[in-house]
Amino acid sequence: MNFGASRASAIEKLNRFVEQNLLEYSRLRNFDYGPKNRSNISCLSPYITHGVISELEVIKKSLSKFSFLKNEKFIQEVLWRIYWKGWLELRPNVWTDYLNELKKIREEFKENTNYKNAIEGNTSIKCFNEWVNELKENNYLHNHTRMWFASIWIFSLELPWQLGAEFFMKHLYDGDAAANTLGWRWVAGIQTQGKNYLAREWNIKKFTNNRFNNIKLNENAPPKTSNKTYSASKLEFNNPQSFQKKNLLIFENSLSFEITDLKDQGFKKIFVISNKNENRAIELSEKVIKFKSLLIEDQKKRLKEKSINCEIIDLSEVRTLSQDSYGLYPTVGENLDYINTNNLNIEFLYRKLDQFSWQYCNKGFFFFIYYIPKIISTFN
């Protein structure tokens, strides 16, 4: 698999998928044919996660080829990440509690043999071992495989979901605080209380085209439990009525400023923020850090080509600019944690798509689905 670290690579991948493979997406999307054959899925998530291309770009491109009815399942999958982000924005303590739990569990399991075997791909479950190696090598897994992986981790290997979520964040190019954390919670059975996801041998065999056999799993495990409940907060995500002449801070989730709602505001200077491992609660692999760095460099290059004054700085330098800068909202996660922990006074700016969509994220995804046509018509 190849993920070129540039907007040009993202656009090329999007165009190729829409022209050649989108028509069969609904029928074939659940099949994992292996890392050498990903033509049945878009593989755009690493770019969407970093804002290199936007959800609206992807949706508009797909609708230029096929009708909404033919595209519906693909569009739903594209908007899942917006839903997860909105859900977490309304309940940010879910992320905070996860990190606190992870810190404690990480210490408890640092010498655990079962855990060490799992992250080295040295278990008795062959398919799981292959997926561990695939994740480390390609920094990507098929979505269906992520569900199987998490289920095996939690219910067959009997490891804490928090450590599995950390392992994904460490290695995935599309690692995202909302989608990753909430996805693992869902598999465990605590996102939708009492409803877990169990990987089953017949399902893995069917949707991998019988690449794996003799898969011994715990297919009857009860869901995990949690005594914590989270109510949606009533938050507002408003932009100022008028803009002052300030700098703009861009974080790693918004790496295509030139296509944002704010591209014509005339900011004094744009600072693109690089966040290395020193300021992260979850240490990322060298390959993931490198991927982010290259995407940031590509954003700088594109801004320079448009004669926009810009500079790449480290997250730790933001404190010297916070009083005179707006910030494109980084969403709940590591960058926002650093800003809040250091009490930096940054006025955030929000995407119109998020402002509109997040009002429908206070309940389950099936509630959100009902409003997808309204979301699309508002921005199309």
C-alpha cells in the first residue's frame, strides 16, 4: 500500500476510486482482500483525518459520478468521522477518562506476557498476527479488520481495550481521538451499553475470501461493563461576527487551508503546528510522525505557492503567539489537551460543516443518518 504524503496524492486516490471502484463499493466494502488489493475501498481516511482533503470534497466528487441513492452507503461512511467527532465534542470527558485509565493500565501491563505477544504478533491466532504486522508495515487496516482485531484483542486475548486503542493510535496514519477511542468502546460494549461486537470465524473466513482457517475465538463473551455514563453538553461552536487582523494557527487536522471557509480572511501570518511525541500522551510511531511531518511540509509548500506568509513551528512555541492568534479548531485530542493544560488563550475558528453537523451528534448514528441529506443539501 502507498500513501503519498501530499494533497496531490490524495486527489489522485480520490479520482481513481470514484472513476473505477465507487460503483461496487456498497457490495464489496466489507471484504478484506489483503493489503495488496484495496480497490474495493477508498483508503482516503489518512487524508481526511488530517484535513488534506475534506469530507465535502469527497462527497461532491462521488455525487458528480452517481446519484445519492447509489452513493448512500459510501457517503454514510465518509460522515461517520464527523459524527464521532461531534459525539466526542459534546462529551469530552470520555477522552480525558480514557487517557487517565490508559496511564494506569499501561503501568499494570508493562510486563504482561500476553500483552507483549499481542503487540509483537506472536499469539496463537494467525490472522491476528498477520494484522499486527500489516498495521506496523502499512499503518493502515481495513475497517472490517479493525473490528475483528479489536474484538479478538478484548474477548479472545482478554486484554484491556484501552491498550488496544493506544496500539492503533501509535501505528495508524488515520489515527483520530474520536473515531479510534469510540470505535474501541463500541466493540467492547460500553459505547452502546450492553452491546458488544464479537468476531466470528465464519465471518472472518467469508470476508477475507478464506485466507484464514481454523480460527479459534471466544465467540460467546459478554460485553464489558462500565459504571460511567456521559451526558451530552450544550456547547456552541461559534465564529466571530468580524475578524481582527491576527495570525492563524493550523493544526494537524486542517492541512488544506486553501480550501477552508476562511481562506479569504487575510490573516497576518499562518503558523502550521507540528506536534512531536514530547507533547503527546500516546507516543506515535516514527512512521506516523514522519507522515504527519511530510503532510505539514506539503501544506507549507502549497501556501508558499499562493504567496501566503507561513511558517512551521512546534506546538510548544504556540504559547508565544496565543494572544495574537486565531486557531483552526483542533478538536478533542492531543493538541487541544496541550492548549487547555497550558491555559493558552486562543480564539478558535470552526468549519461550517462541523458547526452544522455537530448539532445532530447528540444521539446515536441512526439519528444522525436521518439528517445526512439535509447536511449535504446545505453544502452542495
